[in-house]
Amino acid sequence: MARRKKLSEEESQANNNINNESDDTFGLPEIEYEPINREEKIVVEETTTTTHEYTDANTSNEPETPVEQETVQETTFDDNAYTPSFKEIDQEEERSSALPIILVIVGILALAGAGYWYFGIYKPEQKRLELARQAEEDKIAAEAKRRKDAEEAERLRLEREKFVADSIANAKPSVGEIESLTERTGKYYVVVSSAIDDDLIMDYAKELSKKGVSTKIIPPFRKTKFSRLAVDVKDSYDEAQATADGLKGGDYGDKVWVVKY
């Protein structure tokens, strides 16, 4: 009994010492503090508290003060690891917010450039080419019309010459007739000579009659005092003029004209 009591007193004293130390350190182990070295890695300590209850079969069932033990876990941080500053973060946000504005500006410039190219370069060039093409087509059309008119004029000339030649050949007797007109007929006469003296006109008519050319003497009328000698008569001015043009340059010279009587 005395031994058991002595052991109980020793254990009680030991527990009291433990409790006193726990009161001073709050249940934490003693830590030596040293200044932090910036060049060294930062160590963060995480504390985990584990509680153990000591019981002795020889002791009474009275509750005992729990003893806390600490477990330290270390987390290492690298001082050389890059951490962006607030300024860099702000710049990054500004760039992100400026991107849509830049895209809008680029789009506007692209549209402006396309509009300038279309309305300032493409359209004027197309208009110039269209005008040049139209001018070339007009030139070709005018040249074709000129050639067509020339061919038509040549065709009419040949037809007139042939008509005159056929008329003369078909109507030419062995001796030409001389007819003196006394009244107007409203027809067109191809005149080859005119004179104030009627005798001169008659002499020229007789000369042509010997060559087989029939003539008609037109007396003076209106204000004119000249008698005229005609070698042909037509119902229209165009026919008479065609005959006159065909006779020019021949036996009658260039003085061949048309008179309506």
C-alpha cells in the first residue's frame, strides 16, 4: 500500500509539472525565432494538434488533463517563382479591353479603303473604258455608213450612165428631128445650148440632126430672152439631171443643165 501510494504521489507530481509547463507554453513546443532570410526559401508551418490521454490501471478512474502534441508540416515556396504585379495585370486588362476597339477601327479602315478603291479608282476606270469603247463603236459605225453611202452613190451613177446610154441608143434615128415648142409642157428638158439669136440655135440643131440627135427648141419665157436647145426630155427632175450628168464631158462639154418648161 505504501509503495502504491508513493507511486501515485510521483505520478501526480509529474502530471502537475506537465500541466504547469503546458500553462506556460499553451500546449505548444518551444520555438527558437530567427530573422527571415529573403534569399532563402520561405517555410510555412502548419500545426496539427493530437491529443493523447494517459491512463494507468493502478490509478483511479478520475479524468486526467489531456496532453497535446504538435505535428509540423512544412510547405516550401520558391522565391525565384514569377508573380505578376498589379501594374502588369492592369496592362493586360487594358489590352484585352482595347482589342474590340482595334478590330472596329481596322474594319472601318478596311471599308474606307474598299470604298475609295471602288468609287475613286474602279468606277472611273470602268467609265473611261466604256466611253472609249463607245467612241470606237461610233467610229466604226460612221466608217461603215460612209462606205455604204459611197457605194450607193457609185451605184446610182452607173445606173444613170447606163440609162442615158440606153436612151440614146434606142431613140437615135438616122436623121434627128428638130421640134420647136410653142407652149409649156411642165416637163424637164436637158439643155446643151442657149442663145439670143434664134438662127444660131437652129444651125446647131441642124448640125446635131445630121448626127442623128433629135432636138427641141425652147423659146424665151418669163424674164429670159434666150432660146434654148434641148436634146432630151424627162418627166422628173432626177431623171433629167441624171441624163445631164451622163452627157457632161462628152460632145457637149460640161455646159449641160436641166430646165423645166
